Amino acid sequence: MFFEGCTLKRRGLWTLAACALLAGASGLWLAAPGKAGTRLERPITIVVTFPPGGGTDLLARRLGEQLQQRLGQPVVVENRPGASGNIGAHAVAQAAADGSTLLMANSSFAINPGVYERLDFDPRKDFTAVFNAGSIASVLVVPADSALQTLEDALAQARQDRPLLFASCGNGTPQHLAGEMLARDAKRFVQHVPYKGCGPAITAVAAGQVAAGMVTASSAAAMIAAGRVRALAVTAPQRLPQLAGVPTVAERGLAGFAVEQWHGLLVPAATPRATVQALHDTLEQALADPAVSAGLRDQGYTLARQTPGQFQALIAADIDRYAAVTRALGLKAD
């Protein structure tokens, strides 16, 4: 069942209220195989921690479409950017634990505890993992008319007296880390320019406001195809099928260099297990659809296919792993 007006767009409170009434009337039940159903009285809201147009936002809308189609439940995507995802995460941590509010997060969620001195939530205790859609690499891009033709050109320009300005998707994001790690490994100098998401960052690069940008491959794909930016290197271990002509950082002399990030959905920690499993199973069924999985692969994703427990363990391990990386790099957000 679909509800006109309850689409995957940013809506006002009056629309959310109307959708809630319709959802209650619909009497939606989530049911995991062999388990009793869990009733959702309200539309599903997916809180995206970055602005519209970036890879995380685009993925949230794809997954939201699948939930809406498969559950007959209105799904609203709400963008709450800021503080590398911390603002949106805090909002979801305080939301009702009934499965109606989900957090669309990426690896920044696990990086932030090592970057920010204080968080208004506990990433280990306040959330339950639902679904890991997959991982994606980042790409170093420059404006279309840039004189920089290769990664070597960019690194050669990154001198101590004149660091290379590079945009990223925000403080503490995997793209921020990738840029800093690249400079460290190449023994060059960069100056980080954080944006409130990959969408604004790639737009700034295309406009020539910064010399380069490190953004997700999914965020950059359309602008690369349109010729608005050029890709110099990808941070994946191997070349991406979608950018087959773009070398990896490792190919360009930094052996072993690889930085990828996961994207997944979380809910407040007290959400019933049956609801978590039902949401997970619905999304797993969506990824079993060849058209859906092919669409994500075309965007550059490597599908994860993890259980909620496996995803939860990955997040916990990444919090520890990234804390060591940020400490070694001396990265702290203001």
C-alpha cells in the first residue's frame, strides 16, 4: 500500500502527522519468518546524517524505496547533517525504540568517538545494528580544468610551504582519514577543508573552490560521467568496475593503501529483536532482487550480506580500530 504525499522527500511536520494517521489505519505488521508480527503505528523515518546528494543520502533513498514497496509503509528520509553525523545520531538515539526511526550511518559513526572529545550519545550502547548494505571506496577528484593530471601531480604540489587544499565529507569521515593517511604515507602536506557531506564537497571541487576532493565513489560518479570533475585515484584495494580507467592509490606507488567505508542502518538500542530481524530480513530480500543488487554495484558498492549481530560486531571492532588510527594521526575535531 502506498500513501500519496508520504514519499521519500523532505516533509514538514503536518505531512508526517498525516502519514502517521494513515499508517495507523493501515495496521502494518512486520514479521520475521516463524515469529510473531510487530506492529508499527507510524511511518518509517530514515535519518540521514549528511546533506542530500551524497552517497549516504542516495543509498538511504534506495533502501527506503525498497522498504516502502515491500512493507506498504510510508517511508520518509530526513536529512540531519552536522558534526560528521553526530547530530543525526543523537536524534535517533533519543527516538522511540519501536522500529519506526532508523539511522542511516556510515563508518564515520565508528570514527567519531576517536575524533570528538565528547559525544551526546554512546555509539556502543545506544544503538542496535540492523542492516549493513555494503562498503564503498573513495576517489580523489579535481576540477575538470585542473592542471593536475595524476595522483603524482597532486602529491608533488603538496609542499610544506603550500599544502594541497582538499575537501572531504566532514571532520572524522573516512574521506578525511583517507586524505590524511595519503599525505602521511606519501610524506607530503595537505590542508583539510571539511564540508557537511560528500554532496557539498564534490560541488565545491567542481566549482574550483578547492584544488582536490576526497569523496565517495557513489557521490562522484555522476559528476565524473558528466565531465565536471576528473578522478585521479581510488582508495579501493582494486580498481572499481565503474571507474576502470582510474588507478588505485596502491598502483601509484603506495603499496597496501586501502580505505573503504560501510553504510548501514541502525535503530535505538531498546528496539525489540523481532522488529530488528524483520527489518533486516525485508532488506535482505530486497538485495536478493538482481535489479536492486546490480544498481548498488553500479554505484560502486560491495554488498556485505551480514546478520545484525555480525554488523554490530563490525561496528564495535571499527570503533577500536579507528581510535588507534586517529590517535596516530593526531586528528581531533574542534
